[in-house]
Amino acid sequence: MAANPGRNGSCSSHASERSSACSSSNSSGSKNNTLSTRSSHDIYDLDDTKCGWLLKRSRVSKKWKKRWFALRRDELIYGHNSESLDKSIPLDGTDITDSVMDQKLFVFKLQPLNYNRTFFLQAENEADQLEWMSAICFAKAISHQTDKSKSCVLQ
């Protein structure tokens, strides 16, 4: 599920690593977080501050599905793996709260403002849950650093 994304808590922590991003598997097929070179056709900015596996509760089937997430400025992007980040959750005005859903531990809820959807995400453990919630809160605050009225409180 969620994992340590790389050095200094970032997916691409140094300028020399701007051409790298998190990948999701190794040659044995097991899932882990490592750096790999991205192709030039990649449309995503590589200033990700956190990335890794989380479980996301499906809106339709209500099943928990493993998805790769990457935090990018004012949105949380996700997909089936690090190479297919085709969906996003806007963070502007999003409420972030600790939650209980389907009797699962380490769940948090994202409720974007003016967005008719609630996202439930599950981390592997409490430390990962707090890391994700803090990183999302920080990204949300940074995107509004000129607007002092926008504060972020983890609930």
C-alpha cells in the first residue's frame, strides 16, 4: 500500500532526478517503490512530494482497489500503476479527515470542495496514513501560500 517514496520523502528529490519518478514493480513482480526513468512523452510534472500505493474504495462497486498515488502541487493523481496516472483528485478546498469505513483501519477521507464525490483511501499502517494526510495538507497549503486565509487542519 503506501510506501516510502524515496530520499528526503520525495518521489524526485533532486534536480538531477527530474527525469525520474517512482515506479511500481521490480523484475520479480513484487510491488515496491523505486526510481526509474520516465519517457519523454510523460505529461506529468515530476515535482511529486509523495507517491506510493494506497487502497481506494470504488465509488460504484464499493470494493477496495490498490492504486498508485502521486501528490502533484494542488492535486492527487492516481492510476493502476506509476505509468498510468490518469485520474486526479483536486485538493483546493478539500477536507481531509481520519475516517472509518468498512471496519478498516488507517482510512482517511478526502472531500473536495464543489466536487460531488468523497474519496476513501486506506494506508498500510498508521504512520503511512499520517504521512499521506500531512503531505496532502502541506501540498494544499503550499498551493495557497499567498492566501493566508486557507489553512490546513488534519481532523
